[in-house]
Amino acid sequence: MALPRVPISLSLSLSLQVVFGI
């Protein structure tokens, strides 16, 4: 899911934002 150029941390942050509904 996460692109090779995008760090896992950023992917996690996006996932958290989606979960929190921000």
C-alpha cells in the first residue's frame, strides 16, 4: 500500500488521520 518513496511513518500518520476522521 505504501509507496517506496513514502516512509512508513507517513503512511501510518495518514491511516491514523483516516481512523480519527480528521
